[in-house]
Amino acid sequence: MANQSSLPSPIYCVSFNQDNSGFAISWKDSFKIFDSTTGRLCYERAAGAFVIVEMLYSSDLLAIVGAGEQASLSPRRLCLFKTTTGLPLRELNFLTSILAVRMNKKRLVVVLLEKTFVYDLNTLVMLDTIDTVPNPKGLSAFSPSLEGCYLAVPASTTKGSVLVYNVMDLQSHSEIDAHRSPLAAIALSSNGMYIATASEQGTLIRVHLVSEATKSYSFRRGTYPSTIYSLSFGPSTQLPDILIATSSSGSIHAFSLSLAINQRLGLRITLLLPLYIL
């Protein structure tokens, strides 16, 4: 029988910062921040389990939310934390669990089950409250660019509609009917130009131009239903050229947007991965 202490600790969250230069991993008793290029450990804190560790680029500011396994780490409390001092700057408390947190240099967005709050990051003054459909998974996407700063959340529980909200102008931008089935994954390109969506059916991935809410590309992941776990655009300050999808089929799909400009079918590369990496 395996020694309990030798078993790997479960991962509570993994997140990249806004320019993908760093990433955070949280375990049962600690979280660590690494440099994406070198893999160098940049910061670690052993203070319990956190379900959200959101970085602000490569600065010393973090937004962290506890897993609720300790009384002091409530999933209803958001703590803005400075890594240089190891001290909290400010805490925000909510009536229900925090499901997602997004930041850029001017805005802080907190996603709850049926509400989303927008704050000024510097003053923590609440700027707007968005009433949403029930969103138990905290499904959301955020483009951190100040010129094209959008938030995307589900707009329906029965079909794949997505609400696109302009976070800087504090107003709804559009509602896109992307799929017939409810949404399973959403991603925005970092410059806010494109939004990618996948439904619970998991066979088609659609990409819309945010400014006009018009469909630009459709990519077929497969013919059999599959759960899409995540969507991610390749980092780009101009036009994103790669879209990555991970799914329950045990594969990673890479779609080329740049080729799809000239040939609408685009290019798909499928990498089969083992269920376990030893």
C-alpha cells in the first residue's frame, strides 16, 4: 500500500499572468509562482490552500482566494496581497463564493454565481455590478488590453450565448449567439479582437470578431461529443495566429487562424497525450 505522504498533492489552481510571462500553481498547503521562460521559482508561500491566485503581470500584486479549508481562508473573501512585504493590502468580502478573478492595470473583476463586480483597481471603488445567469463554474474570459478590455460571461443557461462587456467603458458591448448548446469554454485574445467559444457538445469551436460580433472562423474539433476544458489564444500584441483547445478526449488541438484567413478550413494539428505523465 502506498505511503500517504508520498502521494502527490492535488493541484487547486493553475493560472498565467496577463502576458504569459509567469504562472502560479496552488497546492493544498502552498502556492508558487514561476517564470514561464526559465521555469525559475519566483515566489512561494506556505499558508494553506487557495483556489484562485491571480497575478498582475510581473508586479508584486496578487489577488488570492482561499479554498475554505481554514477559517481564515474563506472562498467568499478576496485578498489583495503584496509578495514583497508578505502582507495583505486590502480584503473584499462577498455573500457567496468567488468563482473567478480578473485584473489589468486599471480594473479588478470578481465573478460570483449570479453577479459580477467591476472595481477600480487603484481605489477599489465599485464601478458596476453585472447581473448574470447562474454561472456555477465561474465561466468567464478577460482581455487585459486597456484599448480593448472586454469581459465575456455566459448569457444563457439553455443555449450558447455569451455577453461581451466593455470593462473600461462600463457598458454591455454585445451578445453573441455562438452555439445551440450551453457554453463550456470561452477565451478572449489578449488584445480583445477575437472571442472563441465552445459548447457542451464539444465538436465545434467558433471564433467571433468582438468589435462587430460577427463569426470569423469555425473549427471542428471532432465528430464525437467531448468536454472542452479550455481555450487559449497564442500570445500576440497584434493578430493572434494560434488557438489551442484541450478536451476530455485526451488530446490537444492547435488551430491556425492565420492560414484560415486565406483558406477557411484552416490548419489543425492534433497531439495525443497520455492520461498520466510519470
